[in-house]
Amino acid sequence: ATRGIGAETVEKFGLGYAPDIFNGLLAYLKKKGFTDDDGLAAGVLTRTDRGVFDRFRDRLMVPIRDTKGRTIAFGGRAMRTDQQAKYVNTTNTPLFNKSATLYAFDVARGPIRSEGSAVIVEGYFDAIACHQAGLANVVASMGTALTEEQYLRLQDLKIERVVVAFDGDPAGQRSAERRGRALLPLLQRHTGRAGAGQVGTRGYAALYVTVLPEGQDPDDLARSDPALLRR
């Protein structure tokens, strides 16, 4: 609520909460007939030398879905500053490969196809805020380097343009530029004639790196000035 995320958006993206207990989900899964190994294989439990526990505790939970809208993993945002990591994700599983998955792709796929372009932001809440502000062709790379697999998922939609839009601080801009450059070898294998400001491709989407106002991230702009963000 303090970040301006409305009830409709909470419902749309299935946001929830993992209680601050060690065995809440563990006990629930057992009641449903699942074993510890099932929970470990799904990436929602973790094993230490003290036994098996819930992987997510006292975290705001973000379901990660496949293209058909089925939950395949979770991201957990820390609720306290003393928690070990700000974000914890489900480990890679038979259903979830982080480097091949784009967050919000299930809801963004239609708008991406109709607009002929996709915007890639870094975090879950950047994507969520953009969608709430009416920018529906936005997906998130979930903090990983933008990978060839993720890019090709977008390219399967036969779109014209992919825009990398990370934070407007120097670190965010360097990261966006690095990720754009990392994809150059892939694009150059399909090079056509390039216009100003883009990597020319024959049959592949042109790749852009946007520059946001200094100190602003997509989440900030989506809430304060969505028209500027779109522009």
C-alpha cells in the first residue's frame, strides 16, 4: 500500500505473504500428502543440518508464472532490514530456470505482440508498477543478466523492438548497457542495416537501452509520471 500498489493489482499478480515461522508451509504440504522431497524439488523448502524448513519466511511473496499463467516459482521480498537477503528466489527446478524466464510474461505477451515491442525492467515491482500505470508490454529479468534465452522468448513473438530500461542511477545505466552489449554477438549473427541508435537485424528485434532520469527507476516513474516513462 505504501508503494501505491492497489488491491486489483495485488489480485492480478497474486501477491501474498509467507509467515515468519519455520514450518508453516512444510506442515501444510504434509497435510496435503506431499513429502519433504516434493517440497525440496519444487524449491519451496530448504534442507540444513538441522532438518527441512520453509524456504520463505516473513517475506512478501511474488508468484512467478509460466506463459499459461501457472505458478512455477516464487520471489520473496524481505520485510525487515535485518533479513539476510533482500530477495530470495525459488532455486532452479524442473519447472523453473531463472535465466530462461521473464517475470510477467504471461500478462505482457498479448500487449507485447500487439505493440510490436517489449520493455525489460530489472525487478518484480518495476514490472508490477508499470502494468498498474497502463504500460502492459513490460517484463522483468528478475535481477539476472538479460540472457540470450530471455531475449529469444521475446523474439518468438516476432516483434520489432526490445528496450532495456533499468534504474536511472549510474549503476543501473552501466548494468543496462552491459546487458545490451552482452546480447550483441547474438544480434550480430543476424545483422542487417542498422539505423541510428539501434542494432540492425534481419528478422530479429532491434535492441535499445533507454536512459531514465537520474536517480529514478521504472517503479518511481510509473507512479509519479507514467507519461514520461512511456516517452
